[in-house]
Amino acid sequence: MKHLWTWSGKYFGYLNGNELRTHDGRCVERFYGDEVYDSNGYYLGEIKNGNRLITKRSGRTSRKSSFSSCAKMPSIAKLVGYAGYAMVSGYKDFPGPEEF
């Protein structure tokens, strides 16, 4: 299990196999390499600096295969946030888990 935070430092959840899950166990996206896509195959963001989620403003024009939502897993303790990083040009912060 790899814990992940948004670029601004908010704890998002964790990586379970190729699934991005919120701390309360919801499966919201799927990873293809370091890029994350929603269940309809649209780009949502990527991992940078090892454990931070960020979204390229221009997005990606290619789509990945859609997938059906996976089963909810048990909740884990919500970890504390970190200090945010300065925003990278051409990117925006990844949405927080409450937005999914």
C-alpha cells in the first residue's frame, strides 16, 4: 500500500494494486503507469515526486479503457497532511477525496 497526498498536501488515500482509493476505502480511479484515469477512461492526474497527485491543465487527449467500479474496502486511518508544494507551471492541484 502506497499512501498519496494532493500537491497541496491534503491526504487523499492510497494505491492498492493499480486502484486509487480514498482513505474510507472507495475506489475512485485506476492507474496506468504514473497516470490516473476515471472509470470512463478520462485522464484525471498523475503522481509526481513519489507520493503527490497533480493534474496537467491540458489533460491528456488519449483515453484508456473504461472499467466498472470496484468493491469498497475497509476504511483506514486518515493520515495527516503535509505542507504543499509550489504549483508547477501548466498543472493544477488534484481534487480532494471528498470530490469523488
